[in-house]
Amino acid sequence: MPKGYLALVLHAHLPYVRHPEHEFFLEERWFFEAVTECYIPLIHVFESLVNDGVDFRITMSITPPLMSMLTDGLLQERYSKHITKLIELAEKEVERTKWNPHFHGTALMYKDLFIRASQTFHDKYQRNLLNAFRKFQNLGVLEVITCGATHGYFPLLGVKKESLRAQVGVAADLYTRLMGRRPKGIWLPECGYTSGLDNILDEFGLKYFFVDSHGLMYADTRPKYGVYAPVYCPSGVAAFGRDVETSKQVWSVNEGYPGDYDYREYYRDIGWELDYDYIKPYIHPNGLRINTGIKYYRITGRTEDKHAYDPGRGRYKAEIHAGNFMFNREKQIEFLADIFDRKPLIVSPYDAELFGHWWFEGPQFLECLIRKIAFNQDTIKLITPSEYLLKYPVNQMTVPASSSWGYKGYHEVWLEGSNDWIYPHLHKAAERMSELAAMFPHAEGDLLRALKQAARELLLAQSSDWAFIMKTGTMDGYARRRTKQHLHRFTGLYEDIKWNKINPQWLSELEDKDNIFPEIDYRHFRPAREATGAAVNY
Amino acid sequence: MFQKTKVKNELPSPVEIGEDNFETAEEIFPIIEFPPELEHEHVPELPWGYDDNKITIMARDPEWIYAYWDISEERRNSLRHTYGPGWDNSLPVLRVYDVTGISYFNGFNANHHYDTVINDYAGSWYIHVGVPNRTYCIDLGRILSDGTYIAVARSNFTFTPRNSISNNVDSEWMLVSENERKLYSRISPLTGTSSGELFNRKMH
């Protein structure tokens, strides 16, 4: 019998980037990279474990924009071309490094990886990787949860409750349609929580969400088990708190694994290093050097003189680190079980893209960890939040603190000098969308199309990714453009609808460009029955 | 001992891996660049405001509130007309009311309030209320030269988040104090940072 439980949560998200108007769009590559380096390797890990009969549990949030991209025909077609070209490059690399023993092994590794990725993508799952995640969920080893429809930042959008209803409602609808059942849990974007917003989660049948450690620790009433058991909000929805120890182990510069000198170096990509004429077909068509995904060096140390990557050594380190992680969890659980009167739960959420994209050996680490937990000990067991709630259906009730897992722990990242200007526009647009939803409760024909598209444009404008990019400041031009474009398109549709001058041709253009959520129910934006606190004006 | 790949062209120098830049913010999100074609695409500007005659507030963290407002030209003229020449000499303020625990706020029954002087050109402001776990309401107002206060618009309510462990203990959900001490000393300090933030960011 285990003494305690570990819930590994992978949060997979990409902003919705799809540009049918351009044959090559740089930012779409990030989707291709994530698929090749993270999602497919994770699928391979799950396949391997299932084939070997290993019992495990992973929780994974796949955000609606990501689900939409994985199931989009255009992006599937573009990925197919991308991986085919990557295999071509890998084959050239195998040839080029033929006489170089330090790189040839690594070149062969990439070729094999990309061929397997292509087979998995094309043959095994018919170009739709969501089929894989659904399969693992149906097998009972993976629990997929949802997230805000466009990863909107709830505490700041929530001035207009309708926005939260739409973010959650549209997400739940999409999940239900694509996964074949309703979602049980939700990953709040950035763990952004305001006391009380769980009532909206409850409206859509969601049973649990996550907050950062201090969100739980600073709850209205002291949590008996700290972050090591969930609490119920007054709505009855459960809140799980992040464990800081496991985050540090994996992410910390000083204490974490991914910086190990034997691991693959992210920055030495051949897209930047090799002869221009050779690499030209595999970088940006206008000649701009970009990442290809093929890198030959290991971190080596704090030096620019990087040494050649050795896949065997990388794999060996991943095993060591998996063992170390598990050992620390055993000690942690033993400590907690000793002072608790129930089995403690450690909740360890990570950005999914850490595994494979940033930390090349991440998926290997994960697989080793899962196997070791299953076979090498019996102190801890993997579990999903849903299962823990079944084991412990009675929990303390309190109100978690408004919080996020962003820098400084509250809302500042998304509300500061670079991005605060968006909120008057987002709030106004939400108000207008509610107005439209109330005016036209039963729309048909072009009116229905326009209302749906207006809802899409507003949701896309609400993406917290834009505010985040504006804050980090790196090439924030794209983020500003997306915000302004979607708001502009929304306002145009609002006026066309309100004044009965819908332009079907413009509508078709927008439907083609911003095609997320084909079945969107605009009525999720219907006005809420507000409680006190409405603005009063003279 | 280890040979590097032969490179014909000039390389951009690789980023040095150090404590400060193991992971950069832009790597979590795409390095956003526009292909040349899009440079010429028209980016629409958003309106300056919506003339709503409203003020909206949002708590940013335990000590700060953000407010934005938009008063129409028409409304300002009407106020100017009502209050005469004294209006333009009046002081623009934000009146911050602590309305914690007040179920119906009538403008006069706040726990306390204070004024922050702003300026005529501002359309938004960050107010340092300085106290977590309180509920606030804010007026956009003016103080005439004779001290009279005029409310121009009143905001929604917002509340500042908690930033400490509560002293409230649920008697049905308690560990013995020795165990609680052990638990809390293991959990602290709470860093409140995302998985992506625990790496020091490279500053741009």
C-alpha cells in the first residue's frame, strides 16, 4: 500500500497561430517544433508504457487552441510537409557526418526520431494526434483536462463575468465534441484565480482546478494539509495546490536537472551553424536562419566551447535524475505521511513543452520515472486529481486566495505599463458581445454566422498570450497586431450586426482567417445576473 | 579532442549558458517576427475611448489597484456648466473607499476613505492602497476650491488578494501544533513563481 500519491500534471498550450494567407509563417513553426519535439515523444512514452503493461497516471491539460490546431486540416497538411523535409535534412546530415564519429551517432538518432515521428503522425493516428491522447484517456492512464477557450487571463477578464462563462463554456463544448465526454477538470490559464470564479466552473460541471502554492496556503482558513490535499471552494469545486519542492527540482537553475552538462544544448542548432547554401532549403524562405531541431552539442558547462552530444550519456543522466526525483518524493511522502492522518498528495504541474523541447531528454526522464515508481518502490503511487477526490471525497472547505503562478504570484505580469491599455477595449467588447447575445437569442443564417464570428474574434483578442508577450517585450509587434486586429474585426461585426448591415463577403474572409471553434455557441456570452458591485454613475 | 563541425560562414555567437539566462522568456513563446509581406498590412488603430462615463477598477496584487475611466466631452461640459468657473480650478482626485464588509454602499458608509490627487490628462492610474484582503470602491471625483467634493463616476468593487497565511483555523480541520509547525516550515518559503519563472530570465 502506498503511503502517498504523486499527481504529475503536464500543461500543453500554444497560442492559436494559423495563417492560411501565407505559405510560410514563422510562428507556425513553433507548433511544428512542439509536435515533433514534445507531443509525439510524449505519445511514444505513453505507448511504450502501455505496451509493457505499466500502470501509471498522468494528467494533461490540452488547451482549446492546441486541440484546435492538432485537429486542423491546414496545419496537419503543413506539418506533414514539415516533417518530410526534416527527414530529408536528417538524411543529408547522416551522409554529411559519415566520417565524423562524434556527430554521426547523433545524426542517426535524429533521422530515426523524425522517421518515427512521421510514422506516428501519418500512419498511427491519421494526422490527428488528439486521437492518441483520447486513446490513452480511454485506457485510463491519462486524464485530459481543459483550459480557458483561448487561454484568457480570468482574474482580469472577469470584470465582465460573461467573458469567463464564454471562456469556460466554449472550452467545455470543444472538449466534449473532440474527446467524447465532458471534461472533469480545468487548468486555469496561468493558474489565474480570483476568489469566487469557481462558481462559473461549477456551472459547467467542472470538478477541480489548480492554484499556485500560495493560492492555497493563503486561503481564508488555514489549510490543514498545506498544499498536500485539495480543498473545496464554497461552490463545491476542488482546488489543488502546486508543490514547490517538485517544481524546483525540475526547473531551478541551481538545483534542477535540465541544466546538467551532459544534456543536449538547445542553442547550437544547425540552422544557425551550417553553410548557408546547404541549409537554405530548411530555413526561412527569405534566408532568415531559424532553428531546425537538429543540434549536436551538449551543455558541457559555462563555456562557449561546447562538446559533442552523446545520446547515451544523455539517456544515462535522465535515468539518474529520474531515480533522484523518485528518491526525494519517497522521502517527502514519508515525512508528510508521518504528520498527517491521511495519505498526502504531491501535485507537480509543468509546462508540457519542457519535456522534449527545452529539455531534450525530458521524455526519457519521465518514462524512467514512471517505470521506477511502478517497479522499484511502493511508498508512492501516481494518481490523477479525480481519483484522489474519489479516495478522499470529504475535504476542508475554504476560499483560496486570488493568485497566479506568474512572476510575483498575482496579476502584474498581465497588468502593467506595456499591456494595461488592452483592458478597456476587452471589457467594452465583452459588454457589446453580451448585448448582441441578448438581442439575438435565436439567430439564423448570416446573422448567426456573424454572431459566431464576433464571438470568435473576441475570444482570440482575449488570449493572455498577447499581454504576456507585450510584457516580455520581445518582438511584441505581433502580439499588438493580433490584439488590435481581433478587436477591430469584432467591432466591425458588432456594428454590422447592430445596424443590420452584415457583409457576407467580409464575413467569409474572417471565417477563413479566424476559423477557431467552428461550432461556437455565441450564447455563452449572454448577460449574467450580476450581484452587487455594479458601477454606479452620476 | 572533440572536433567541431566545419563551418564556412560566420556564425552568430551562441548564447552563453549561465545562471542568468538558462531560459529566456522569448523561448517559451515564439520569437515573433513578421515576414516582409505583412509589414505593409494595415494595422487598425483602436478608439481612444468609448465615452462611457464610467470608472472600472481591478486589483493587481495585495497592495495595488488599477483604475481606468472615460468621461465624455459632453459630460465634462455639462459639469463645467453646472459648477461654473470653479470647475476648471478644481482638483481631480480618485477617492478610494474601503468598503470591506459593507453590503450596501451608499457613498457615505464606507469604513474609511482617502483621496489621491491625479491629473486632468490621465485616463488610468495605479493606486497603492497598501492593504491586502480588503474590498475597495473608487470614485473619480473633483474637489472644488471651497473643499466641496463632487463625484463624477463611481466604480465597481474589487478586493485585494491575501498575502499571508490566515489566522483562521477550522476546528474540524487542524493538525496538532507540532505537526503544523513541521508542515509549514517545510513548505515555506512560498516563491509564487511559475515553472517558467524559476529559471532566472534573461533581461532584455
